[in-house]
Amino acid sequence: MNTAGFRGFCYYMRLKRLEISGFKSFAKKTELFFDAPITAVVGPNGSGKSNVVEAMRFVLGEQSLKSMRGKRGEDLIFNGSRTAPRQNRASVSIVFDNTNRTLNLDFDEVVLSREVHRDGVGEYFINGSAVRLKDIIELLSSVHIGASGHHIISQGEADRILNASIKERRAMIEDALGLKIYQWKISESERKLEKTDENIAQVDALRKEIAPHIKFLKKQVEKVEQARALRDELAELYREYLKREDTYLATESNSVAQDKSGPSARLAELGRAHAEAESAMGKQDGNDPEQMAKLHALEQALGDARRIKDELARSLGRVEGGIEYEERRLAEEEARAGKEGRMVPAKEIEAALAGPLSELESAEQVGDLDGIRRAVRSALQTIRQFTQGLFSGSRPDAGAVEEAKGRINALKQERETLSGKAEEAASHEREAAAQLEVFKKTIENEKNRSRDAERSIYQIRAERSELLSKLESVRLREERLDVDMRHFEEEIREGIALVGMPIREYEQFTLPADAMHEPRDMQEGRRRKIERIKIRLEDMGAGGSEEVMKEYDDAVSRDAFLERELLDLRQSATSLRDLIRELSEKLDQEFKIGITKINKQFQEFFILMFGGGAASLQVVIPQRKRKESDDLTGLDEDAVPPEEEDEEAGIDINVSLPHKKIRGLEVLSGGERALTSIALLFAVSQVNPPPFLVLDETDAALDEANSRKYGDMLDNLSRYSQLIVVTHNRETMSRAGILYGVTMSSDAVSKLLSIKFDEAAAIAK
């Protein structure tokens, strides 16, 4: 019995324990400690021994429910019994000693856990932290552990390697050798290569698709470049043309302004002089209402003064005639007193008629009908008074005399008053006559001036006609200048549209000193040249050049990008092909090395199991076979023969038993096949020894003699890997350091009993 502990062995990583809770028949939390190189799990059929192996498959990430004898996730959870309630989840944890940091985690102890709930939800944990299945697989793959790899061998899998085809056997060997990573990388590289080839085809198709468009755009770009050259030439022509035109327009504008300012100012002066002369001429023609009104007022004032004077003179004459009449009557009355009658002297009559005659003469001179009528009435009154005095037959008495004297005195006072007024009226008349005379002289002087003004008007009109002729010439020049200015502004706008804002840099262009002395037609020639270039640009469709250039640049950039992408893809494809070739070579090399190592171990285990003989694995390449029948009869001469399929190399097993002429697996007995398969599986497992190896009743078909050989192989294997053996075989049990017994009572719950043989042996002694 091999009961050596771990102190005599050097494992890179040790399996410490397995914790099962709610998984299948293990309703309660159950722990299995693996403190010996070989741990055996025993028990009657149906007690739940194999559930321990399935728990290990489960926690290591097994995804096939069939391999764990289930159909659904809840089939892995304890479903209850008459005395034990069912569980809602199943949990399994496996604990590794990672003191040597074999696993790439900075923990001395690594705990992998997996849980499944009745709703099918599963969870994975590493040291209590939730992780993905991928993280579990990657972590375990570094130490050659998988969910259902070569390190867990069940009873049915022992013989499977012998019954498998050579191709399946090769896959099993490659998996055991850890070469799946190469195949995965090759497959991944082939997928990438296929994708890369598709991308190459797509990129190449895209380049072919845009090539005609680039060719078309290139022609457009050539036109654009020609248009740009024309624009550059146009810009240079514009600079000189616009500078010359601007200078010419400024000079011409100043010249027109100067030629216009003098005649315009003189014309304004002549306008004012002409207005003054016409005003003077209007006064001469009696057309000045103000002057005529003033003349009429002065004449009316003089007439009024004369009328007043004449009226006062007539009144004074009447008063004097009255005085004389009263005095004569008084004298006659006094004389009649001594006489019967008397004669009237002529002087008296003349004196009596003097006043009326004077009034009538004055009225006749004035020519005023109303005045004449007043003068006639006054004369008639005076004559009536005189005649009444002559023919009155009464004789005055003393009272009458006194009364007459009183009238005479009153008349004398009135005469004095009228004399003063008459003198004043005469003064007013003289003053009005003087004013009228002065105004008439003024009018005469103005008439003289108007005649001078008339002569001035003819001169003004002649000069103004000459000035208007000059201004008309200036106006024509101004109109041409305005047209040139509009053309200049239009040229600037067109230039900006064709050349851009830099066209305004014409102001910095330097002209030669004699620029203003050249003929105007030379500038016109420059304009015509500019127009021809503009027409060429329009014919070339210069519009949208920026869009064409951008589209061309984008297309060229995209083509260059696609070209680089195509180059990268081709380089990537080349790299992938090189990688596939290297991986294939590496796989082939590792496979050959692995086969050599397996053959060495296989030979040793085979000799150990059979006491001699020979066993080996051989790489065989089956002959090619056609996809269809090899019967080529009846084919036409031009017919193409069917393609041939390439068969991948497989693995064949050669065995030769000692003392027997038996070669080949087909003639082996059942026990011999079991020993051979076990020897091969153990040999394969030792090429890349896993930290532990699980054997689930692989010794079931062995007799007592072969069981001893099987036990010897276990002792040999335990030097490299921990062994967990599920068995009914006594010999196998005897090789274990720890023995776990699995029992199941009426509650359908699996329970463990454990025995450590080292401790038991010490107690027995």
C-alpha cells in the first residue's frame, strides 16, 4: 500500500479540498480533503460516488449536462425526499494550494466556485468574486485542467480511446497533449485569413469601383488646374488693369471736378446778376408794384395837401369877402341913413366875386369832380349872400349895426385861424411836392439803371451760353466717368467672383511713372484681354472648382487609404499564412514530440501491466479517396475526374502481447483491452501531468491479478499527480492514503465517512 504523504513529493500545485452543497444527492454541505497522493472514494452502487466526480466536472466549468447525467440545470440540484426538503441551489467549490503561484493569482489559496439556481441561472466565483466562465477556463488551462479533459477519466471513457477512429484518436491525443490551443489558434487564424481575404476582395472591389470616378475627377481637376492658372493670370492682369483704371478714374474725377467748379461758380454769379438786371428792367417797365404804389401814394398826398390848401383859401376868401361885405353893408347902412338910395361900387362887386372865382379856378386845376362840386356850391352861397345884402330894403338900426360889427369881428378871428391853417397847408403842399419830385427823380434814375441792366443782360446771356456749353462738355465727361466708374465696380465684383478677395490687392500694385501718359486704347486692350480670359473660364465651367478639388482629394485620399488598407490586409494575410504555417509546424513538431513521450510512457505502463510485450502509437496517413466512385469507365475524354479528398493524419495503436502472437487491438480480450486502454490513458496523462487525475471506476473490468498491476500504475502516477479514484476494487483501495466511504440512508442524502490509513496504522500499532 502506498501511503506516502505529500512531504516526499514536490507538486507545483496541490488540490486541497472539495466542498459540495445541494448538488445532486449531497443535500447538505459536504467536504472532501485531499491530503494524500491517492484518495479513494468507495461505496455501494447508487450511493452517490459518481456524483463526486460530476461535482468536480461541474465546478471546473463543464457545460454538457449529459456528461453530468442531467437534462436541465435544476436536475443538478437536490430535489428533496420524504424527510429532507429540496434545495433551491447547488454549489460546488474546489480549493487549490497556490503557495508557489502556479495559478496566475496573487493568493496562497485559490477557491473556484460555481452555483446553479432552479431558474437556470449560473454563477462563477474566484475567491468570492463573481467572474465569467471564460475566466475560469483561462485560469485552469494554464495548468492543463479542463472541465472534461484527460484528467477526468470515467468508466466508459477508458475503452473509448481504443474504439475511436484514427482521426478521433488523434483529436483525443492532441487534447491530452495540450495542442488544442494550436488548433484553436490555427482555426482562429484561418477564420481571420478568410475574413482578411474577404476584406481584400471587398477593398479591391471598392478600388475598382472608384477608379473610373477618380479618372473622371482627374480630368475635372486638370480643368480646374487650368482654370486656376487662368485665374492666376487673370489676377495679375486685374491688378494692373484695376490700378490703372483706379488711377485714371481718380485723375479724371479731379479734372472734371475742377473743370466744373469754375463755370458753375461763375454761372451762379451770372444768375444772381441776371436776376438783379431783370429786376431793374421790371422797374423801368412800371411793373414794380411797390414803386407804383409809393408813387401813387405821393401823388395822392400832394393832391390832398393842395385840396386842403385850396379849401382853406376858399374859406379864407369867403371870410374876407364876408368881412368886406359886412363892412360895406355897415358903411352903406350908415350912409343910407342920410340918403334914399346908393350906388354899388364895382370894386365891391369884384371883392364879393373874388372868393368864388378863386375856388372855381382851383377846382378846375385839380380836376377832381367832387372838388369842383364843392367849389360851385361855395361860390353860389357867397353870391347869394352878396345879392341878398344888396337888395334887402330894410334899414339897419342901432342893434343891427352892433350886430354887424360883431359879425365882422368874428369873421376877422376866423380869418386869422384860416390864415394859419392856410400857411400850414401850403407848407404841407410844398413838402409833398418836394417828396414827389424826389421820388420821380429816383424813378428816372432807376430807369437809367435799367437800361444799363438791359445791356448787362445781353452780356450775361452771352457769357452764360458759353459757360453752359463748357458745362455740357463737362457733363458728358462726367457721364462717361460715371459709366466708367460703374464698369470699374462691376469688374471688381466679377473679379472677386472669379479670383477672390485678393483681387483688392490691386491698390498695392506699383505703376510706372509714365502710366498716365499712355493712350486710353491700351487700357481698353487690357480690358478685352481680361474679357477673353473670363469667357474661357466660363467655357471651362470654373464654377464649383473647390467642390471638385475636394471631391477629388477625398476620392484620392480614400483610394490611398484603401491602397494602404489593401497593403495592410495583404501583409496581414501573409502574416496569418506565416502564422498558420508556423502553428502547423509547431503543432506537428509538438505532436511528434508528444507521441514520442507517450510511446515511452505507454511502453513502460504496458510492460508494467502485461509483464512484457510492446505497445506504441503510430501516425498514419490514410490514402486519398475520391469524393465519388473511383469507377472512371464510361467517362468522356473531356470529362474532368472527380476531386480527391485529403485525409488528415490519424493515430493507430500497435500492441504485441508477451508470449503470444497477438498483434492488433481487434484480437485482444476484454481484460487485455481494459489494461491496454488504462496504460494508454495513464501514458497520455503523464506527458503533461495535470495537478490531479480523477479515475471513475476505470478498474471495474480487472481481475485480481490485473488489479495489482493497476495498483502499481497508480503508485507510479501518484508521484506526478494527485489521484482521486472512485472504485469497488480492494486492491485499488489498498493503495489509497485516504478512503472516503459514501453511503445513502432512507432520506436519499449522500453522506461521507473517511479513513486516513496512516493514522489508522499508527493507532493499530
